[in-house]
Amino acid sequence: FNDSGAALTSGQGVQWDRGDTEWDRNGYPYVNVTATADDADTAGVVLLEGTQACPDQSLCTIVTSGWAMARTTSSTLTAGNIVSTSTTSGNIGDATASNNACYLGTLIAYASADPYNVAQTCVSSALCFVPVNVNITCVP
């Protein structure tokens, strides 16, 4: 359930919104975008078709395990490395080993110039979507 205050788009990394007193009262856990690297409440990656958006206060589909295209604006990711939420809201980045952190999964490849061209290399500050094998792992 999107509780972010804005529409979510495909590929955004999201966190469980445990700060909301109703985060699971209706049977649909609330999610929110995060700008916290290696967020301990990492939930997964938003999955929508094409350019659709998931409006605020609506049910959304998220990938919690398996393959997903995730958003990034980083130009330094390396295929095969562990990725997680980043300090850029809704985007993924390199994971940093630490305690009380969760990691999103493994970057499968690092080649996409824009959401519809997956054969190009990402460039710094440009939005691109990269394939990630979502397998959320948390370290206490």
C-alpha cells in the first residue's frame, strides 16, 4: 500500500513504512520511498507496467524476491555486486557493509541509458533502469 504521499513509479526502491501507526492495520503493509542507504526497512522494488504510476494511498505491486528492473542515477555500479537503497530517494546504489542494514540484492548487469534502452551504458546523474536479483538480506 503506497503511503509515500506521492505516486510511485516502476523501479523505485521502497521501504516498509513502520513509522505509520496503521502500517499493517488493513492487511496491506504500507511502503514509502527512502533516501537512506542500506535502509533497515528495505521492502523491495516497485513493479508497474510501462510508464504507469501507483497513486498515493493505493495498492501497488512490489518485487520482494526475484528479478526486477531498479532505478539508479549512479555511474559506478558493478555487475555482480550487492546493491541496496541509496541516499537518492527511490534509487538503488552500492551497498555498504554495516550493522542494522538491509541489502536489496545482486546487480545482474549495468547497462541501460534510459528506461526503454537496455543496451547502453548508464551515465552519471541520468536515470536508468538496471536488472537486480532481489534477495533482501538484513544484518542485525
